[in-house]
Amino acid sequence: MVLAVILQAVAGAAFGKVGAALGAAVAAIAAAIGIGKIGSSTMEGIARQPESAGNMRTSMIIAAGMIEGAALFAIIVCFLTLIL
């Protein structure tokens, strides 16, 4: 009886670690896709209106930084789940 409870606890911990690792991977992939779309859209906008390149570049850098911050937060939460 006690062995069954211990085995269930170990299996639950293993699933938690797999879930945290998958969560970190999904956060990194989603951030990469988001930043790629931002870059693509900015380049298309600059090609259409070259005179506003500076404003678009600034907006792109701010948006990319916000996405990176959110992704970093998600990855840190996932790694803390692995550790704790």
C-alpha cells in the first residue's frame, strides 16, 4: 500500500517536470515566432514607406523587448517549477 503511494508520487513529479520542460519550450518557440512576425511586418512597412523607417524600427524594438520579457518570465516560471 505504501509502495503504491510512493510510486504515484514519483510518477506525478516526473509528469510535472515534463510539463515544465514543455512549457519552457513552447514559450521560447512562441517568442521566436512573434518576433519573426514583428520583424517581417516592419520590413514590409519600411519597404512601403521608407521615410518612416526610424519610427517603425523603434516600435519594433519596443515590441520585441516586451515579447522577450514575457517569454523570459514564462521560462523562469517553468524552470522554478522544475526546481521547486
